[in-house]
Amino acid sequence: MLSLEEHQGTCPYCGEPITVLLDLSQGTHSYVEDCQVCCRPISISVTEEEDGSLSVSLHDENSTF
């Protein structure tokens, strides 16, 4: 069963607030999604913490994380 959740973030390129849809059933994962405002590719990392919570980070394509 898919478990989806919206996450509010900020585009690392244009600085505009954006909403990304996360698939919570995947645990720790990374993927690329284009910004809805400036259309540049954002690297999105979702990390499942030991307590089961998720942390989300958004980076430009040239960042190392």
C-alpha cells in the first residue's frame, strides 16, 4: 500500500517554496524531481531515522551530501 505525504521545502536554485510528494513506504531513498517554479533538477534525499521518523533534504545537482 502506498503511503504518500506532502513535504514543504525550498528550491535550492530559485529559493521559492515548493511542495514535494514523498512515498513513505520506501524508507531511505533518493530521487530527482524538477522544481515546479524554475524547472531545475532537485536531488531529494529521504532518510529514515532510528525512531522511524523521516528527514528530508533538498539539494542542487552539484551539491555533495
